[in-house]
Amino acid sequence: MITLITGGSGSGKSAYAEDLMLSLGAGKRIYIATMFPFDEESQKRIERHRRMRQDKQFETIECCHHLKGLEITKDALVLLECISNLVANEMYMEAGAGGDTVMAVLDGIAHLAAAAKKLCVVTNEVFSDGIQYDSETRRYLKYLGEINQMLAKQATTVIEVVYGLPIVIKEMQDETNME
């Protein structure tokens, strides 16, 4: 079962995703963090995020590429944060997937979803600014857009967070709870 959460920068989507995972009750919670500490600013951001999560009972796994190789506890509650970092890492890191980024990310998410009791995936809305970008940035946006669209189709729930408010875009009834 996949829940996809999207929103703009500073929208509150990460806090919402964490609270959602905490609301699911007892169970092992795994936070898969995809940001690679490529400079001092990103390292400070990672440390800030770790401090913000420290009392939320998540086991943090740093995984900036190749999700498919990641082994997680069966039936864990998994939060994957975030797709936009993962796509950039797969595209541009030497050990990343390069031109096979879309399939690498989607295969990795399918791998996690098969093992997890619940998988919550956070992504970014970066397509509404109207700016004309260079060809490499357009390729990144194309990959991210393809992945977001595929995830939205596969997800049982899609939520956009705007100004801290969740807006449900898609919600399918869990067949295991139907009478």
C-alpha cells in the first residue's frame, strides 16, 4: 500500500508524512532519507532533520541511490523522503543509474512496497514556476514528472499539502477492510 505525498517547498509535506506514519500505531518505523551530503549546507540540513525526528521512533536509513538493493524489515511502516533528491542522485552521482533513472527509482519503490506494511513516499511539486530551464534541468524535471505520475497511478492515496493543509487527490478503499 503506497501513499504519495506531494507539495511545494516549505508546504509542510514532510511533517505531514511523519505525523501520518506516527498515526498508524505500533510497529517498526523506517525513515529512508535520500539527501546526499554534498556540501556543508546539505550536511547541516541533514543534521537538522535528524534532530527533528529523534523523538519520533524512526530508524533512519540513509540511502541516496539504488533503493532496490535496500533490505527492510518485513511489514515495517516505511517513509521515503524524498523522490526529488533520489532522482537527482540517480541521474548525477557516478554510482547512480544515469539514463536508467526512471526505472531504477520505480523498481526501488516497488521493491520497498512489496516488503513494507505501508509505504509513504514524499515528492516535490516543482513544475508550476513557469521558468525556462536548460536542457539538463528539463531532463531532470521530465524524469521526476514521469516518476510522480507513475507513483500517483500506483498509490492508493495521493495527498497534496498546501500551506500545511492536506488535500486528498486520490483515495482508494483498502480492500482488506471492506466488509
